[in-house]
Amino acid sequence: MEPQFHKAVKFSAKLRLAISGPSGSGKTYTLLQLATELGGPIAVVDTEHGSASKYADLFEFDVLELDSYQPQSLIAMIDTASRREYQVLCIDSLSHFWMGKDGELDQVDRIARRMQTNGSFAAWKLVTPVHNELVDRIISAPIHVLVSLRAKTEWLLERDEKTGKTAPRKVGLAPVMREGIEYEFDVCGDMDQENALIITKSRCPQLTGGVFPKPGKEVADILKEWLDGPPAPPVKPTASPTPAPNFSNGGPNGAVGLPGSGNLNGAVPPDLEMIWRRMCTPRDAMVEFAKLKEAITQAGGAEGESAYQEILKRHGVEQPSEFKRSQQARVCAKEIFQAIERFQELSHSATSAPATDAAPASEKGVRGTTC
């Protein structure tokens, strides 16, 4: 059937907002202020050891304080907040579900140790689908979702033009979260040490490029007007949350119960998409090709390393540094990624298949090129 286009309509929507900043920049207070102006009731997921509750005399909200940060559990919390008819969910901070105890990085390390491999490529194949499900739940939640992100910080010495003296100032750098997370939100901003919100990305034109000292009602009113519209058509209910793995014993047979990552026959796999996103400059591309070479060598040994070189030659280069166009480098990276997948599938089949009278695996190998 031929695809049918229809007239675009701006429906009423729920806000997806992320703010990042160094310690002391006012992230928690700003989330609660904006949430209150948007209209409650408000639920808060607090990963900062009760910091949100220190504002309980100023704002009215319900809180859930955590000391373990499995992304699977946050998926369940988003579903619960939606079912219980909260209007706003604040996640303070989302960074913990990336780098905290039982977060994504922690899960990758544990899975890699169980696999007895020095690399994390195969482990990310298991954790990435959970990350994607979490992002999907944030995007599709029928309530406003506001998150804070910790920022890598740095001290800069700045000269005061009036006095001529220099003084240190703490600044926030990149948010602590999986790269590309800003793509998922309507509005992103950085908080500075003067508690000003600097908009870095916005789908709301009135906020684009804005700087808002101690943001509150002014920003919320702009957002409410922008979010307003006719009711959106009903959508299918979200699927049941992914069960959280039990890290106390690793689950049955010591395996962490995470979903697989699917195959390469449909859309671009999220892992490959992230590789492409990181290939922003020739230097970045070199880093990604080095990781791919390590992964294919781990998956296929000498044959994997040989396949890596053959794929490069098919694209007209001896080394990744010789690529002239980014598109050419990305296509090559995709072929190497697919070859890694196939080597891993062969390795899995060889270790799981029962013994037979067939020729030994060393005689079968991977014939010819891998792509």
C-alpha cells in the first residue's frame, strides 16, 4: 500500500526537559520550581540522598529516594507515576542511572566480567536495549518529565575587567550521561553558578538562545503556551516494564536477564547509530575505528583482524585516516560492525552446539571475506 501523507497538526503535548550543571548551580530547585508552575501533583525520583526533600517546605511533592539505579527500575517508576495520575515527574538526577550503582556502566562491567572478555562491545549489546527502552518511556510518558543531569566540571581562572584581578569560577562541561541524550528532549539547558538557565536546545522558538536567571514562572508560562493545542489522538498503552535483573546472584545460572538487541536487517542498530554520531571529526572517526578493530579481533581472532583489513581495502583505503568523506567512513564502519556480529554468532553457535562427527571448528572457520 502506498504511504499516505496527511496535514500536520500540533496537538497538546507533555514537556520533556533536561537541565545540566555543576554542583551548586540550582538544578534540583529549578526542577521543583518549574514543576510547580506547570501544575501538580508532582512525583520526584531522588538519587541525591534526600536533597529534594530539603525543599519540602517550599514545594509540595511526593518523593521516592533511591540507593540503587537500575534503568529497568526507572522504567517501572515512570509507569507507576503515570498510572497514579501525577502530572509531573522529576528525575533528579538521570546521570545516576548511567554511572551510579547498578547503572548502565556498572551493568556493562559486570556482564563483561561474566563473559570473561576484556572488551565491552558484546556487553553493550545487552545493555543498549534497556537504555533505549528507558528513553522510549521518557518520551512516551503521558505526563511532563523533567530531568537533571550532572555535568563534568572544571575550574577556570577569569580576569575581572574592572579590578584586573583573577578569580576561579566553576563551569559545567558535558552532561554525565550516554552521548546523544539531548536529542530526546524538547528543551535542554545548562545551569551556571549564578543559577541562570542557558538554553542550549529548544523546540520551543520563544526559548531558543535564551538566558533566564533563576528560571520559574516566566519560563513555565512560555512552555505552557507552547505545549497547548487540541487533544492528541489516543495511543496504545505502553508495554509492561522490563523486569529488573537480580544482581545479588546474577539471575539463573549467574546470567543477567537483559533483552537481546535484535538483528541488522531492519533499522540502524542503536549501537551503530551511536558510533556514527561520535564520528564527528577525523580524529573521532579514528577512535571509533580503533574500537571496532579491537572488537572484531576479540570476536574473530586472527580471522577477525584479517577481515577488518579486507573491509578497509574494499573501501579503497589501507588505514581509516585515508578516508576523504565521512559518509564513506560510516559505510565502512557499518560493514565492520556487521562482521563483528557474524563472528559473535559463529562463536556462540560453536560453544552451544552439541558435539558431532562433523569436521572440527578449526577446519570450518570463517571462509573468505566476512561481508
